[in-house]
Amino acid sequence: MKILDDLISSIHAENPVRDIRQGFFHTAVLTRNCGLAATLPRDALKQEGPLVRNPGYLLEKTSGELCRMAYSESLLEAAIGMAAINSLLEVNIDLCEELNAAEIILQKGEGKNVAIVGHFPFLPKVREKAKSLWVIEKNPKEGDLHEAEAARFLPQADLVALTGTSLTNHTLPYLLELCNPGAFVIMLGDTVPLSPVLFDYGVHALSGTRVIDADLALRCVSQGANFRQIKGTRRLTMVKG
């Protein structure tokens, strides 16, 4: 994926790899900073093993080698790669604000057609405000649409919210191609790199996570924390200028 090429080429992958944790829900890599990514266990367990090659020896890899694991077809390896990328990004905090994705979606999606790829806890609030809400999921819950419906509904949406795990499973380029050129596109989740590189591909806002207490975040990840349970983080949003 060219998006991954550009993300990796934008970082200086010279920092030593200090720690890697792969919890059931989330993955963390500690290099210059601590980076996070969703683990995607349900989809990963459907893949043929080995799901991670050379476990126990990954600290011997360079940070650049870890980043390139994002290209892997193995979702667990790709999650490590995305967490490594996030650990090495030099995030311009001056371009970010303490704002979560739900606030932007509610504000910009009111009275409009909204498509969200991924099932998130704030969906009932969006359903109250939006003209139409289409939730597209690889593992659909009641009321969700299967991922095969993306080609039908994404082009109709005025606002599209894409899970950051679309980078991990390599579906992001396809999803972006489906978006109406006039739609507002936001990516969300701790997998999302807070990098303006993504603005070059038609994304307008990035809602991700910045770790401020690496020891605490690593401990939470390795003890099975879900997204809301990971402590020692800030939820930041970067909007295209």
C-alpha cells in the first residue's frame, strides 16, 4: 500500500525497540514513544498460523523492520507494525486538540447521511442526529451492514468515518476510493497515525491516541484492556488545515 510507504518514509526509524506487548484487544510498541494499535483478535484467529513469526525474538528487530510488519497479511503482525509506526511518529501537538471523534461526527453529521465503517459505542447518539446512519462492519451486529455493502452506501454519505484498522487489514485505499469527493472523511481509533500524510489521500480529520505514560499504557495493554480501559493516554484530533 502506497499509504504505508508514505507513512513509513515520513518517520526516522532509528530508535531502538524497547518493548512489545500484544494484548487480546490492543498492541503496544515502545521505541522513541509508545504506540498503540488494535489487535483484531476475532479476524486474526480466522487466519492460518503462525500468526506471528519468531515470537519472543521481535525485540531483536530494528524499529524499521517492525514498521514494515504493517505490510503483513497476518493481522497480528500488521498490528505490531502499525503500533511501531505510531511509536515513531513525530506528532505536532500544536496541530492537535483534545477532541474525540464522536464530537466531530455529531457536529458535522447532524441532518446528513453518515456512514461509519466499524462498530463504535457512540452510534446511538449519531443515529439520533443523522438523517441516515449506515454502519458497515466485517463482523456485523444487529442493525449493521456487512462489509460487502460498503460499495453501495459509502458513495451516498456526506460524512464517512473509517476505523483506523482499515490500515491494518489493508482495506483503506478501497474504502477511500468509494467515498464521495464532497464527503467529510474522518479516521478514528488508536490505530490511526496522527500524521498529515493521510490528508494527501482525502482524509480531513484524524482522531487517534497519544501515550503520555508508557509504563501505565503498556501494563494496561498486556493485562487485556479494551480501548476505554487503556490509561496514560490523550485522545487527540488533527484536522486538515
